[in-house]
Amino acid sequence: MANKMEKITSRDVDFSQWYTDVVKNAGLMDYGPVKGTMIFKPHGYAIWEQIQKFADLEFKKLDVQNVYFPLLIPEKLFLAEKEHVEGFAPELATVTKVGNKDLGENLFIRPTSEVIIADFLSREIKSYRDLPIKYNQWANVMRWEKTTRPFLRSSEFLWQEGHTFHSSREEAKEMTLDILEVYKKLANEILLLPVIAGRKTEKEKFAGAQETYTIESLMYDGQSLQSGTSHYFADNFAKAFNIKFQNKEQKEENAYSSSWGISTRLIGAIIMTHSDDFGLVLPSQVAPIQISIIAINDSEEVMNVSNNLRSKLSSDFRVELDKTDKSFGFKISEAEIKGVPIRIEVGPRDLKEGVVTISRRDLRNKVQVKLEEVQNYISKEIIEHDKNLYNKALENRENKTFKANSLEEYKSIIEKTPGFVLVPFCGEIECENDVKQKTSTNSRCIPEGIEQTKSNCFNCNKESNMMVYFARAY
């Protein structure tokens, strides 16, 4: 990070510019040389590493194994599942040459890996004894986006993609929903995003899936962000790739599958949900630096106390002692703008009183704490920091969640106060296309825990059997 920070635009004045200012000033990324690509700087990549650690542990509890599959997919292989191809065709990047030599067949840079994994498993799976197979890979993918924004939508991004195959529909469906629970836990407890979970409409489900489940988070500005999806394929891919097994009755049967993924857009969700006009605000469990110790000067007493604090706190927290030659004021601003949850200032005046000054990033306060009480104080305050972040986000979501029964009512809400709007919906693709054309919004999910009552569709007035959240979305 340079020794100069640029001004951050207020999020209430220009949310889009505010987002860019925070990303840039917090030192999370820089733009790659190719449009839509990103360079992850250490602070940005470290947040992704913390997300990976939690998710990977939860996947392994479900007996998922990590693998890695090739980046390039032959065209003939990708074309094997027609619906899948149609869903990704506009975003496919194609390799046609090596050096000056034309390839005999186009190669696609993976937008996702269902086809290459299914092709491999068609040769691996022979018997019910080979099942279930539960694979996950942490990888990069490419989807050539027209409009890009750091973390939220880039042509190349990082993610995890899980792919599982099972001997029964019930087991594949159970896996799909188990992963949805993992994603809900990650969002609610680690990222402090109070998400709404549910099933996607027919129009919004993943290409080739029978059912898609999602977690949807609401940003500070009232726009929704899809934060994780889990797809139940039934035997769609098994049919396309001839993945069959002999069941216990010695009869041949198609395997049943699921796939699921989260990506680095979760970093964008964290930024747009929790951060403020002073910079990044991070949940403590994904903050690369949980505690920053800043010494006012480099006197022996100040440095001894600073080093002792770092030594004691490092057993429980990720602690940084800033030893750079930047000014004290710059160090304070840098810790704040990078979203460090707890900041400790150590100075000679405070030490004469046997105290240090501690600040919580969410409150931007300053409290003097006795040296012998620092560890207990921080252990409590970092929990309160996270509770406050979650409660603020939940309050924002609740204040921006509405109901509407007609398109006119819906449009009035969306134009005045963007947010989640629960409406009766017929579920037809043509009707949803019409809503999108009229309002530039779409469905987010058929939510869990809400009674699906009979009514009339808010747009076409046909009979409706479902209640659906619609919203503007990133």
C-alpha cells in the first residue's frame, strides 16, 4: 500500500464509486492486463484463504475429497449436454491455436467442470460399490463477462466447485441440501451475512439442473447478491455422459448427481454489507489481521510492551505489530481502512498509567484498558464486534424487505427503496422474462420457511401457487 490514501466517496452519495474506492484503498486487488481480470493482492487473497479454510473443513465432514481437473475442455465433450451448452455459450472463451498452428478441435476454457468430470467418471463408475463419489476442486474458471466489477463479476475468478455422484435420487438430493446448510452456516456465522435460502425459479435455475438452491444476501444499497448455489441434477448428466452402474439387483441404472459452488464474489458481499465510509470492515473470522498493534514511538519501553502483547495474543488471534517507518497517524488510518477488527495503540503516556488504548473497527471508539486486562477484554470485544456486524446487516435486510401483490405496487417499492420484495408468482419463464423487461429485476428465490399460498401472479394475474422474492441484483 502506498504512503498516500485516496478519499473514499460516501456510500450514500455514490455506492458504486464508494465500492471501488474501498477496494482500492484497502489494497485488496488491482486490475489485470486483460479486461475483466484481477490481481489478488495479499490482503485480498488472505480473506479468500480464510473462507477456504472454513468451507474445506465443512466439506470434509461430508466425506468430500479434493481433486483437480484440467482447464481446457474439448468442444465435442462440452456439446454433449445441450442445455448446459446453451446456458454458457455467450460466455465461453475458446482456444483455437497453439503457436501458429490451428488446432483440429476448439478447446473451451472451463466456465465450470461438470462435463469434464462427468466424462471421467463415466469410466470410473461401474458398480453401486463405486458410489458415492464426492469430489471438490478449488480452481479458477472463465466466463467472458460484458460488464465487470472487482470480486463481484470478473471474466476470470476463483471458486470451489463440488461434484458428487450417487446410487439413488434421495442421496443426491440429500447431498444438495446438506451443502446448502454448509453455505448458510458460512454466510451467517463466519461472514455475518444474514442470508435468505431457497429454491431458484425455473428461469433462474442452473443450466442442466433439475433444481437449484441458493443463498441470497442483501447489500447495504438494497441490491441482492447470489452468494452460493447447490444444484440437484437427478440423472441428467448421467444420461448425457452415459454414467451407469450395476445396482444391487444387478440391473443397470443411471447415477444421480449434484454440483455446488461459492466464489470470490463473497468478498464483494462482505465489502458491500459491512464496510463504511472509512474503509473496509471485516468479520473477525475472515480478517487476515484480527488485531493490529501500533506503537506511538520505538522507545524501549513501548516496543517491549508491544512485543509482549503480540506474543500473548498470537496464541488466540492473528496479530500484526506494525514496525514500518510510516507515521503513527498513517498506521492508524491504514489499520482502519483495511478493516482490522481490533486496534491497540501503545504509547508512553498511557504506559505511565499502566494502560493501552483499544479501538473496535465497527464502533471506531477508543477505550483505555489496563495491561493485565487486555487479553480478556479483546476476547469479549471481538465477539461483540461480530455480533454488531451481523445485527446491522440483519436490520438493513429487515428494513428493506417488503411485500407486493401487483406489478404497480412492486415497481413503486423497487424504485423508492430497493430490497427484497415477496410477491405471488406463477413461475412461468415467459412471465419472468416480462418482469425483467419491465423492471430490470428478476427472481431471487422461492424462500424456505414461508408459506406457499395460492393467489394470483403479481405480473400476469394467472393462478399462483408460490411466493417468490424478486429484487435488483448484482
